[in-house]
Amino acid sequence: MASVIEKFGVTTGKSFKLKNYKTDDPGSMEKKEALADLTDFQAELNEYQERLYAEDSQSLLIIFQAMDAAGKDGAIEHVMSGVNPQGCQVFSFKQPTSNDYEHDFLWRHYKALPERGRIGIHNRSHYEYVLVCKVHPEYNLSERIPGYRDIANLNTTFWEDRYESIRQFEAHLHRNGTKIIKFFLHVSKEEQKKRFLDRIKDKYKNWKFSAADVEERTYWDDYMKAYETAIAATATPDSPWYIIPADKKWFARYAVGKIIVESLKQMEPEFPELHKDQKDKLKSYQQRLEKE
């Protein structure tokens, strides 16, 4: 496959339409080929993670957004299985706490950013505030923002300000050495239904099922509109979105893995070069140890 970055990447919101992206689009890729490639790529991922960690100058933030049952957890587990836990941090964001509501909507996400030299993974993210909170605007009232104490006040200006805050937040991170890549695992409504039924029928999976998942399906069109608007408003060359067809889990994992490795390569992390005096000291230590 030529380039998943080019095929699925969105770097500008101009003329972006979610309907132009399929939920099942493996191209000519076969499952066996993808699984073999995924195994091979993990060696590269491990190498570039080690370079990133040793360099201690940049960081990579990977954001996963999707409808329920789209495969976020599985993608994270399979793609990042070979990564050294010392250099990787995973945060799964649930409903905000009362303490979170005492701060602005980006506060808890800023606290979870990866340190220099590390890869950070956010399973759901600050985008929930322009996704689920747009579909259910009553959630915004818990923030107690002056001028927005009623749903009727949540006008176009409110949402444009949200998108602007996100763009500025991500631009600030980029300027300070954090590369951001954002994945939307694009699953079809029919495939989601199938996966929900599988969860219900499988005694080892039905603990994952929630009645709220079925209720949220009734808002499917609203969510698709919210995703389309959010992606169009926040896709930039420095913080691109990737619309990953997710009806086939094996292909979604393949595409995510390839994009992560290519993104790390673009960062060009390098092992630190020792100064001459440091190299001389290493030689003396080597000689000393060899004489023991």
C-alpha cells in the first residue's frame, strides 16, 4: 500500500466531508499480509521509541477518538504491545470529576501530557468537549462558565471558541516539542451493532456492554455531524487527523501502526552524541573494567 498517511490523513478542514471516507477500505491488503507487517513494524517502533527516550527532547501524543466498540482499546493493545512501558503513558478519560469541573476543560488533559522523550496515548481526549458535549449540550452547564449557564446560550460563538482553544492548545504543544497525531476510528453503524451483539452473547465480553451504548446509538447522526465539524475545525499540518476505516479490526490496527511509525520517523529522533572528553572517559572505564 502506497502511504496510509496520505490516504487517510486530514491536514486541513477545507472541504472535509466524513462521507468521503469509507468504514471498510483495506484496498488490496490481505489480513495475513497485514498481520505479518504489524509484527515487523514493532521492531521499528521499539527502535524509534528508544531514540525518542534517549534524545529526551521531543514527545509524541497519540489521540484516539471513536464511537463505542470501534476498537480503540484493541488498537492500543496490539499496536503498542512491543513498546517499553518506561517510555509510554496511557490515559483513558472517563466522565469529568467534580475537581475537573473546578478548572477549564483542558486542565485534566494538560496534566496527562507525555514528558519529553515519551509517547503519550489518550483514549478519548479533550475532543469529548466538542463531541459528546455537543450532542448532549446540557453537560456543558457543569462547567459553570460565565455567560453560558443555560443551554440556550450555547450558541455558535461558544463552539467556535472551543475549537479555537483546542487549536491554540495543540499549536502551543507543537511549538514546544510535542508532535500530535489524532485517530478517528471510523466504524459503521451496522458493524457497531454486530459488535454489541457479540458482546452480549459472549460471557467473556458482556461485562463490556452498557445499556447506555444502545441509547447513544439513537444519536448516531448527531455524532457523525459533531465529528465532521470537529475534525474540519482542528485538522492542521502540525496536528493532523487520520480517518481510519475500522470495520475490519486487523486493518485498523495495521493502518494505525504504520502511521505511528512514520510519524516517529518524521520527528527524526537521534541518540545523543557524546563529546570527545566523554568518549575518552568511556575508554578509560572500559580499560579499567577489562583489567579486573
